[in-house]
Amino acid sequence: MSNNQVEHTREPCPHRIIDDVGGAFAMGAIGGSIWHFFKGARNSPKGGRFLGAIDAVKIRAPSLGSSFAVWGGLFSTFDCALVG
């Protein structure tokens, strides 16, 4: 057996990049929602903790999801370019 075997269980490279970007965005958005919900609730005044938590999620979670998507896309692009 040679070490130059191609992995056939994953999608081809153009589709792999799109799949990885979507998965990374979802992971970042879900994790960011949980993180910013609790952070927003902790930093809000006593009477409006739930609304403050929801506002924090609306403002910050998409940004974190986008950052994860960019990282996932770059990683997958370099993986396809270097490994194949």
C-alpha cells in the first residue's frame, strides 16, 4: 500500500470548500449565539437581562459565524491546493 492514496469519501474540491464554509459558519454562529447570550445576559441591567442577551446575540453572533466561515474557507482552499 502506498501513502499516496486519494480520499474518495469526501466531495471534490470546489464543493468541499463550499461545504466547509457552510459548516464553519454554522459552528461559529451556534457557538457564538450561546457565548454572546450568556455574556449579554451577564452585562445587562437586572430588569432586562433576557432582552439584553437577545440583542447581544443579534449583534455579535453573525460576525463570529462569518469569521469562522472565512477561516474554514481559507483552510479548505489551502487543503485542496496543497493536498488535492
